[in-house]
Amino acid sequence: MQALRHFYASALLDAGENIKAVSEYMGHADPGMTLRVYAHLMPDSRERARRAIDSVFRYGPEGADGP
């Protein structure tokens, strides 16, 4: 059961769910506890982060009109 709980919280965080929401789902009083236990790098996290930064530099911030 603990493995399923760990997977659930980790998958939510990896999908971009708000840390405060995940903390509440898990019954934690402190979001810091949730981060310490469940926020580790998932296999494709680095690649998604790289693509996000590439996108910002290529297209600018979302909604920016440019010069």
C-alpha cells in the first residue's frame, strides 16, 4: 500500500500538480514534508525541463508581444 501511495504522489507532482494540493491529498500538514518524501526526479523530468527552457528562449515568455 505504501508503494502505491508513493507512486500516486510522485506521479501527481511529476504531472505538474500543485504541491499544496498534493500535500492535502496525502494528509500532510506541511507541504515541505510532501516535497522531502515525494519530490524526486522522475525519469523524464530533466528532458521536460530542458524543453521548457528551450521554448522560453526560442519563443519568449508565453503571451509576450515582443519588441
